[in-house]
Amino acid sequence: MNDIATPSNEPTAVAWFKSSHSGGEGNECVEIANLRTGVGLRDSKTPDGGTLTVSTGAFAAFIASVAKGQRGNRCP
């Protein structure tokens, strides 16, 4: 698998959880799931709107860069 995010065709019966950085006031933005093909990402406000899947290596690199303070924009 390459490190480019691709639409996922994973089954919907996977365990999704919200990002620890999502707010609790109804403005949650990211849900994550461990999938057979990598790590699934979706918008918690529109869970049927589509899923992106990235390799576990790409996701680990993303988390490492966030931990080092190399953050992009956060959800409003």
C-alpha cells in the first residue's frame, strides 16, 4: 500500500473512536478506526460521507509529527 490516502471500502461494522483532540461540545471532527488495510479516518459529523484509509506507517509518521509540535490547523 502506498502512503497516499485513498477511499476505503472497509465494512461499516468496525470500531470507530473519536480523536482525543475533538471537542465535547458537538464540534467533534475526526474518528479513527483500525482497519484490515490500514487506519481509517472519517468526519464524525458525517460518518456516511466517506472514509479515507492511510497506511499504518503514514499514520504513525503523522502522529509523530504532531507529537513534535508540527501541527496544522485544528477543527473549529
